Amino acid sequence: MWRVLAAIPDPEIPVVSIVDLGIVRSVAREEGGVVVRVTPTYSGCPATDWILAAIRDELAAIGVPDARVEIQLAPAWTTDWMAADAKRRMREFGIAPPGCAVAGSPSAVDVRGISPLRHTGVVVPCPRCGSARTRLTAQFGSTACKALYRCDECLEPFDYFKPH
């Protein structure tokens, strides 16, 4: 079952699976069948319904038609649960992974306020060219869990998956 779940791509970052992200917390045989516990990246994640349906569909396809998928909000998901290889694949895909901030700078983006944008002091290397000459352009990128940066070397915009 873990192999099947590891093949389900995250709908927002298709180069990593839901297992790579660490959102699948457990798979267990319990009274009444199989129970899969999932912790979304955040409680309002718009991809959650798609992920839950994909889990049910893929398990049904291998003969586990009545799997229960439960959302477990505590403990809260953290980017520390992500596999190291998933972070590498994110970078290769063009998304700066969490925890890639340059040594000596703060490791997290300040998301407590949306407006006005505040300088955070975080240096996030460009996933395309590796330059540390990047700047925050928006606290929120293509999804709420990412910030939008721009590289001053290659001039490309890129998402930074914010550490939580």
C-alpha cells in the first residue's frame, strides 16, 4: 500500500509524491479495514479533497475498496517531514525547497503580515542558476505555501516552498 501511495503525485508539485511530502502519516489495518491517516500541509489546502480521493481510488484499484482516509491535524504538518530527495526534485523542477536558505540568514519567510511586504533577510538561492542574488517579490506564490522570488542573475521568477 505504501508503494501505491508513493506513486500518487502531489497535484501542485507533480515531481514529488504525497509520501515524499510527508503528508501520509500512517497506513494501518484496524478493525473494519485499512485506515490511512493524512496531515495536509495546512488545514485550508485546496488540494486536500483531490489527495483524499486519489488515495481511495488508488487503493481500490489494488483491491482495497473500503479504505478509510482520515485527516489528522495534530501534530501540524512541517516541512521537516519532507524527504531529502523530494527537496532535490523540487529544486530541479524550479522550486526552491524549504531549508535552502543561505547559511547565516534566517531560515524562514515571515508570513505574519501580507501587506506591506517586509524584507525578511532570507537569502534563497535560485533553483535555476544557483545565484544567491535573489529577492522576495510576493509573500505568496503560485500557492499559499510558497513565496514568489526573482533571481537578479538569470532574471527568472521562482517559487520558494516556505518552511513551516
